[in-house]
Amino acid sequence: MPRSAVAPVLTIDGPSGSGKGTISRRVADQLGWNLLDSGALYRAVGYAASMAGLDLSDAEAVTRCAESTRITFRPDAEGGETRVYVNGHDAGDELRTETCGAAASAIAAIPSVRKALVDKQLSFRKGKGLVADGRDMGTVIFPDAPHKVFLTASAAERAKRRYKQLKAKGLSVTLSSLLREIEARDARDASRSVAPLRPADDAVTIDTTGLDIDAVVAKVLALVGSP
Ligand code: DC
């Protein structure tokens, strides 16, 4: 396929709690583009590996798990939130927990695990366009994306947002432990040797601290040049 016929991609990278998930979904809806939640793939592998009782630092075993785990995204019965199925099992709510986030962050540091997930991520580039949400969308997976955004927010603000989200789901969490976990996860994601969390050289950085969702969505849509 000639390059001009390839669907355009908007990459939205950033640390956890920067608003990537919500912003990406809203922007994809408004543009009528596909959405890739790449974090959900790493969470699904972390979840499958934990369920199988694997040692998450056993690169070979976890890579085999990444290669064999079936991950599918389906809209829920009411047509609202997308549910993530891991080997046919609806793992949606478990995947959002910090335990699963930490498992995802650990297995995401293994180069062969990242490699095992590349084709799956590329396969989302079809139709009118793709909004790709993650850590390395603009740097590694879609380096030729015409639009790249890097979202940030202070760790305190990100912990507060995650606290509200998890509480709304009825999960029992404390703000201080979330802040500690978020800081530890940021440090691990930014310091790993493969695909560390960093803005692409050609990404536009938006600090979302103190901004509401509508304001960020408007900024991102303006970058894409949407009407
Ligand atoms: O975006 P998230 O919180 O759902 O991501 C969970 C973990 O997965 C995150 O801590 C690091 C990893 N991840 C990654 O390494 N690369 C991506 N493109 C997306 C997520």
C-alpha cells in the first residue's frame, strides 16, 4: 500500500493518569477513528501471566505468554465502555487495578514481550484513522504518525484522578498509596532500556494539570486540524 493510502495516526503518549485514556477515547469518537489502548495489551499480558502463576521476571515464560494470550476488545452490552477479553474471559475491571498496572509495567520492560505485541498494535491502523494511546506510540510503534501528543500532569494530580476513578468503581484504595505506586511506575517506565517513556522529538507536549477534559480534547483536535 503506498504511504499516502495508510490511515493517519494520532499518537497520545504519557504517564499513567495524565488523562490519556479519556482524552484518546473522546478524540477517537469525535474523529470517527479507531482507538488503540496499548496499555490494555500490556495489562492483559501481565494479568494472564499472573493468573498462570508465572514469575514476572522470567522473560522466556512471560514472552511465551504474550505470544499465546488472545486479547480482544468488544463494546459492552449497553454499547458503552469497551471490555477487554483475555483468552475469552472478560477481565475489564481487574485490568484497571493498580496491581495489574504494576504487573503490566514489569512485563513491559522485557524487550521480547514488547516485540510480541508489535503486530497486534499495527493491526489497529485501518479505516479513517487511528488514535493510539500508550507510552511509545510516537517513538517506536508509529514513528511516522503525522500527529503526536505527549500528555503530562503532576504526580499528585494524576494520583487524585486515579483515586476518583477507582473509588467510582467501588475499589478500596488510599491516595497516598496510589501516589507512591504511580511514582514507582513512572520511574520504572521512564528508566527501562527498551522504549522508555519519553516524548517523541516531534510531539507536542500538553500539561493537563488544572485543565478539564473538554479543554484538552479541544487542544488535541486543534492539532489534528479537525473541523
Ligand atoms: O497506560 P496504562 O496505565 O494502562 O499502562 C500500563 C503499563 O503498561 C504501563 O505502566 C507501562 C506499560 N505500557 C508500555 O510499556 N507501553 C505502552 N505503549 C503502553 C503501556
